[in-house]
Amino acid sequence: MEKESLLPYIAGMVESSGSITFRKDKRTKNSVYPVITIRSYGSENLKSIKEIFGGSIIKKGSRWEIVLSHRKAYNLLKNIYSFLIIKKEEADLVFELYSDRFTKKYEPERKRKIVKKMLKLKSFRLKSIKNGESSVLRWLEEIDGNP
């Protein structure tokens, strides 16, 4: 199947069984990156996404998931944006993250504001945030003491 004909389908998967979130970059203390996770009971449709946009396919119990991060997540959202309805605001925040960059001094503050906007969205599910070292909640606490 051609990429263009799959885009509405992929957008539907992101809307229904996917999540768009941020994770803390373990390599730095001041950075976060976007992550898209799409879950499915079959792996064939996820393989199509991987062929077009990249990412990693993982089996978790009886389900499969594909994870795209950084520029791969950004590129996927750029391609499916016009088909998104519910998760359009999350996509906007990913685009904002990749928009104008500030000096190193102000970049962490800009990213912190974007993550806080994501946490306030009605469509955002808190359970889609990863726990542990990559937790953006932990990252926010480290920066300013409260999420």
C-alpha cells in the first residue's frame, strides 16, 4: 500500500490506541523528546508504519506496540496531522518543541512550559507518561520542585 493511502488509517490508530507524550532525555538533565506509542493486537499494521516512518516494534503480552521518538515521531505527526482530531493539540505541542530554539540558557524553560501544557490537555492521559528515569514528571520536579 502507498504511504498516502495509509495516512488516514495511521492517524486513526494514533487517535484510538496511541499516545503522544514526552520523555526525559537520560543523557541530559535539561531536555525532553516526543514519543508516539501505538498499540495493536496484530503486528502487520505496525510493520507498515515501521516501513514508512521507522520506530521499534515490541511484543508486550498478547499485544504489540510500535514506539517512535525524536524526529521519527515528529515526521509521523507532520504526515498525519490533517487527519487528527482528538490528539491535534498534542501534535501542536510536539511541533512547538521543534520550532524556534532558544539559547541553551532558555531552552530548558521553554521545554518545561511545553510539557506543562501537555499535562493540562483534556485529551492527555496521565497513564501514558513513562515512570522511572525517563519520567517527565520527575524531570519537572527536578527543575522547579513541582509538576
